Amino acid sequence: MNRLGLFVSSVLLGLLILSSMVFVVDQRQFGVVYALGQIKTVITEPGLHFKLPPPLQNVNYIDKRLLTLDSVDTEPMLTAEKQRVVVDWYVRWRITDPQAYIRNVGLDEKAGASQLNRVVRNSFQEEINKRTVKDLLSIKREELMNDVKKEVLDVVKGSKPWGVDIIDVRITRADYADTITESVYRRMEAERKRVANELRSTGAAEGEKIRADADRQREVTVANAYRDAQKIKGEGDAQASRIYAEAFGRDPQFAQFYRSLEAYKASLAKKSDVMVLDPSSSEFFKSMRSSGTPARK
């Protein structure tokens, strides 16, 4: 029984030691084997590999995929004309030499991202100091990104190489700082209000001009119509007077009688009209006192 227990324990211990000696490297990773804290070997090919059991040897993994570093610093940068702008950017980078990376940067991707962020930030600040806001928004923006990439490559591949490669550097946004943006918006709003007021004033002036011209045309039209009407009326009155004169000239007594009737009609137009006269002596009722209608010649 004791022999069986010893055998089982030996087998379990052997399996435990064997499992600590076997490790798998994924195709997305580098496998770095350490021997007493020193890099023993770097495994770049995926698959099953062996090492000595801890603490003689340990293994660490580093990502060899294409990594993306996004800017997290919102501190404004100064342009050539001393304008404060905020630039958002990202960097595509990859670890190519794990040994150099571990010696000069750190043990994981976070260490490289932290140092790379500082280098890219300084490079952007240096290049933006040489350019205007217009350059950031024009075709020279591509030139700026290429210059930043070149400077970053010079740093990471300098006297102490980082063991990384910079694939691309891109600007995603370039804008004024919040305080300047608010000021710019206020100026734009004031300018738009000025233009709107100017357009309203011009429209009001044009409206008054159109209304004045319409009033003038109306007055001219009414005056011309009144003139024509008075002319026609005068011609009609003249023709009527001529006809009356011809008719009354043929029989003066009838004309006098007709005019008397018209005068009676105008004087007694309403039932309530009252006239106090002496019919026997008043010339007004002379025609009514006549014995008969005057004979026509």
C-alpha cells in the first residue's frame, strides 16, 4: 500500500514538473524564456515548446500584432501664430525585436505605449510650432504627419533601439481650444447677426422704395382717371347744354315752365319740406298761376 501511494505521488510530481516545462506560444505572440532573470531565448514561431521548470526558467509573452495607440492628452498646442489648438492622433506600431524592447522599454505593451505617447506628443508639438492653423487644415497636413512619423522613428531606432516599428501616424481631429472655440463662435455669431441686420435694412429700404413707387403710380393713375373723367363729364355737360339750348330756343315759354318745375322739384323734394310764401304775389309760383300750358310755336 505504501509502495502504491509512493508510486502515485511520484507520477503526480512528474506530471507537475512536466507541465511546468511545457508551454504553448500563440501565433499572435512572442515567447520570451528567462533563465534566472536573464533572457535565455525568444521564440517567434507558434507551437509547443519546452523549458526548464521554475525557478530555473520562466516564460513571458509579448504581443506581436499591429497595435494602436490613441492620444489621451487634451492639452492645447501652440501653432506658429501662437494659436492654441487641440490635436487628436493615433499611431499604429508593432514590436519587432522583443529582446531590445524588454531591455530598453519594458516587459509589456503598456510600457511601450506610455513612452511612445510621450515621444509622439513632443514630436507633434515641435512640428505644430512650425506651422499655422491653415497648414493643419490644408494639404500640408499630410506633410506634418510624415514629419512626425520620421521624428518618432529616429527616436525609437536611435542609439538604444526600442525594438519597435512605427507603421503610421495620423491626425483624427485638429480644432481650437475650448476657450478660443467659444470666442470664434461668438465672433461668427456677431458677424452673422450683422449680415442679417444689413440684409433686413436693405430689404426694408427696398420695400419702402417699392411702396413709394406704387403709391406714386396709384396717385398718377387716379389723377389721370379723374382728369379724363372730368374731361368726359365736361364734354357731356357741354353737349347737354347745347341740346337744352337748342330745345329751349325753339320755345322760350316752355323752357321757362320746365325750369320752374325743376325748381319746385328741388325745393319740395321731401314730404317734410315746408315753404311759407304768398302764392298770389310770389314770383316763385308764377308758373303755377298761369291759366294753362304755354302754346308751342
